[in-house]
Amino acid sequence: MALPTASSETDTSVQSTFASRYCRVSLPRFKMGEQSIPKEAAYQIITDELMLDGNPRLNLASFVTTWMEPECDKLMMDAINKNYVDMDEYPVTTELQNRCVNIIANLFNAPLGETEVAVGVGTVGSSEAIMLAGLAFKRKWQNKRKAQGLPYNNPNIVTGANVQVCWEKFARYFEVELKEVKLSDGYYVMDPQKAADMVDENTICVAAILGSTLNGEFEDVKRLNDLLEAKNKETGWDTPIHVDAASGGFIAPFLYPELEWDFRLPLVKSINVSGHKYGLVYAGVGWVIWRSKEDLPEELIFHINYLGADQPTFTLNFSKGSSQIIAQYYQLIRLGFEGYKNIMENCRENATILKKGIEKTGRFMIVSKEVGVPLVAFSLKDNSLHNEFEISDMLRRYGWIVPAYTMPANAEHVTVLRIVIREDFSRTLAERIVNDLVKVLDELDAQPARVSAKLTVAKNEEEAGEMSRKKSAMEMQMEVCSVWKKFVTGKKSVKSNGVC
């Protein structure tokens, strides 16, 4: 007769994961642990913590793609161990990147012959793409100034105050003065005339935004081109344009084909676009395309041979994954022009439905424009009692992540909420968030106003002669407490509905 053996302390095969000692103690957070732990425990511990992250599908703050087809997910997993920089070892992946560059260049109307190869490169995102384009402009300007025997140590770049922070990074990292066109009330993009007026002999380029982060609006690149052409002719300069089409580059060709913003304009020398936004790929891929070889100085291109063959490279990042490049090619051939157009039209229609629902509340004014990125930016008509930040905070209780932010210089008094419409944001979700927004407004209306708001109201009443004396801080505090007591008492007498 076999005798039962005692279970060893190290035998975890019959233990529940959560009953194991690895899940019953706090793991080291800032130093590597002395001992290994089972793979099941490591997986479960990390999974449990990640549950506290927001739901990417409900993250309406982001322009970045959060859904792809299962076939593309599989392609990405199959290529996850490929280092893109090993071009000699993975020549097909390199070929797919070159095909993407040419497809995008033609989409942006690059002046290419039938057999001519486009000039461009895949990047980690639009931030790297902008750094590369900016370096090309700076070097080309410096070379010209040197040849003319002129000072070349004080370059500047002209942008609107609405540019993304990556432009500020470029200016600071690469010692270029950033000259910003200030915004104005009701006009939240760069004014082309003011931009042209700020251009001088040291301007390496003017950066126009096709899809402002603030309200999705497209800047008038055509007018900027015309103004700069006239100024260049008058001054003898050749100030070029770079178009930051991070968000709008995969929208305008399909929704607004007649809009001139790309290489159809002679002064547009380079364009960046985010493949991981409306290019419909997960985060980690961007593109920068140059008009011609002459617009990318040869001395910025490095040639390496220690990976097996001569490989030209012009990137800030060296090693990077191949998955996103392959996913971009999948989307381009899978969807084609028809598929991208269908998706962008659907996004625009859902944005329109959402806009109408928000307007129907009667509480908001719309800040976004009809032509632009499919999003809805909106602001309270009256924020004297409650503000946009409170709305943003309360929407999180329903799962929605909706950002609230103030506009840049000269429009700081304007606070905006913004909902970005991506491919995976359905009509049902659009209707649902409007319903939840109405619930939030009702909840806020039922609450006492902020102390600061009540002080403002009191001040206005006093100025109107409706108060005989100024209330002390203590009296104001007592009044707010009284209102809260009434609110809590009222809630106790009414059965409330819980939110799961």
C-alpha cells in the first residue's frame, strides 16, 4: 500500500495562483527581486495591475488607433521578433516599407515619374518624422547661407501657437528659435498672413498643421503658399513649407480631395503623417515624405555595412520593430482607396451625429469645424457654476476618457472638451456618450456650485446693488455648508440608481 507523501513547499503545481506565496506578498518595485517567480504568477500579477488602466476603446482623448482586424494582429505577432534595421536579413520587410513610402507619396501628389522612387522613411511616429524634416530644413538653410558667406547660427522656424509639443522639442533639442503665431478668440489655428509677416532671412521653414490637436481644424496651406511665394519673390528668399499632417494626412485625400495642401503646392517640401492615427495602425509608426531628393541633404544620410550590406539610413532611432511597418502595408492593400474613404466617411458621419446630440443639450458651443479631423470640440456656454474639468472628471465614472484643456496664448480663457472619433467608435457609442453627458449635467446641476463660482455670483450681485454689504469668508463658507446639507438631505429622501 502506497503511503501519501507530504507536499513540498516548493511544489506549486496544486496551488491556486492567488493562494501562492508570490501573490500574498508585495513584490519589489524599485529593485530586482533576488528569486525568480513562476510565469503564471508573473502574468497574473501584471494583469491584475493593468486592470486599473483605462479602456483604450473609450479613450476619446487619443487620435491613436485602438482596433485592427484579427488577421493584421496575427501578422504583427508573427513579425514581433524582427528588428527592422536588419535590412539585409529581412529584405522583404524593407521592400514593404519602400512600397508604403511610395504609396503615401503618390497619395500626397508627389511629383514623381512613372519609374521614379519616392524619398521618405518610416519612423516611430510623427515626432521623429518632424525631427528629421526639421533637420533637413536646417542643414539645407545652413549650406545655402555658408555658400553666400552669410551668418548661419541663428535659424528660426515659424509655427502657430497650436502646434504639438514635438515642435517645441525640435526647437529646443536642435537649437532653432521657435516663432509662434499667437491665437485669437474664435480663431484657434495659425493665421497665414501673420505667419508670412514673421518670416525673415533666418527662417528655415513655416510649419502648417493639417489637423490641429486643439480642435481638429485644417490650416490654410494654400493661402500660406501664395503669401510666401509673393514674399520670396519680393525678398529673394526661398522660405519653404513643411506640412504636419500627423492627423489629417490620411483624412484629407479621402474626404477633401479638392483641398490643396500637399505637394501640389510648390513650396511644400516635406510632409509627415502618423500611420498610427488615421493610417489605422497601432501605435509606433509614422512617415515623412520629401518632395524630391534635392530636399533631403545627402550628408544627413548614413551608410552602414556592419549588418551585412551597405544600408543607407536617416532616422533618429536605430533598432525598432517591423510589426507596425507590416501592419501599415496590410492596411494600404487591404482597404485601398475605397476602404479608407468608407472608414473616414463613417467617422465624419458619427462626428456629425455626436455634434448634433451635444448641441441639442443647449449647454455647449461647438469649437471644432466642419472641415477637419472627425472630432467634436465643445465648450460650456456658461461655466460660472460648473466647468469643463468637472464634466471631464465625472464622465470617467461612466468609463469615458474625455480631455478638458485650456487654449494656448491669447485664448487661455477658453476651456474645451474634445471627443475624437476613430474607426472603432460606433453610432451606438456616439448616442451613449450623449446620454451619459446629459446625466453628468443633471448631476452637476443638482450639486451646489463651486465656492469660487458663488463668490463670483456674489460679487456680481453686489456690483448690481443687490447686496447691502460684502459677505465675509466665514459667512460664505457657512452658506456653502448649508447648501450641501440641503443637498445631502434631499438625496437621502430619494432612491438613487447605482452605476456599475
